[in-house]
Amino acid sequence: MLTFRGRLTRLGYWRWQLALVVIGAGLGYAPVAVAMAGGPRWLSALAFAPMAIALIASVGVAARRLHDRGRSVGWLIVFALAPLSLSAFSIWLSEGTAFVEQGWAAPTALAASLISLILSFWGFVEIGLLRGHPGSNRFGPPPE
């Protein structure tokens, strides 16, 4: 799960993603619930540790799935980092008082949001839906 080498089938990818969501939510919620129930407030900070591990594991699983498609890990920049950056840019343009008065801010924010949506959808299809490369590729033999 924490490795970035090898290949992973679609079914394996979805199994790992489900497990990561369940484990990450369960382990992340427990310290917050204890803190909200009257426990020490610093305990809620422990919620970030499982979330960080789940994020690293999720990147590893996505990397292995991309390898199955014959793509390198660098594609995660296109499928994950670029949409997040474009969304943040869109919010920044929309909420900045100096930009709201400008006539170009709203169309630019809309364009950034649409490009972010397109890249996210492309990544979802590429990683989660399309079949892997048949036979061996530069990342190894096909997964079993």
C-alpha cells in the first residue's frame, strides 16, 4: 500500500480506496470524538496522523494504478495537483476584493474551475475506469 512500484488492477485500486476511506475516517474521527466528549483538546490533533498516512497510501495506490495504465507517477500532477491549484486560484480570484471589481476576474475564475473539473474527471476515468495495459510494460508484468 505504501509502495510506489509495480502495477495494480482496477479492482485492486477500488478495494484499496474503500479501505483507505474506512480506515482514515475511523482513525481520524476517533481522536476528535474523544476531544469533543470532554477529553484533552490536543487529542484532536492526532486525527491528522492517520489522514497523512492515508494520503501517502492513496498516492501510492494511484501511482501503481497509473503504472498499470503505462503512465508514470508524474501524471498525478495533472490529475491531482493541477485541479487543486486551479480550484484554489479560482477561489482566490472570486474572494479577493481587488479582483471582484475587475471585469476579468469572474470569467477567469470560471475558466479555472472548468479546467479543474475537466482534469479531475479525466483523472477519474484514467485511473479508476480504464483497463490496464495488457502484458508487460516498463513498470513490470501485469498484476494478478
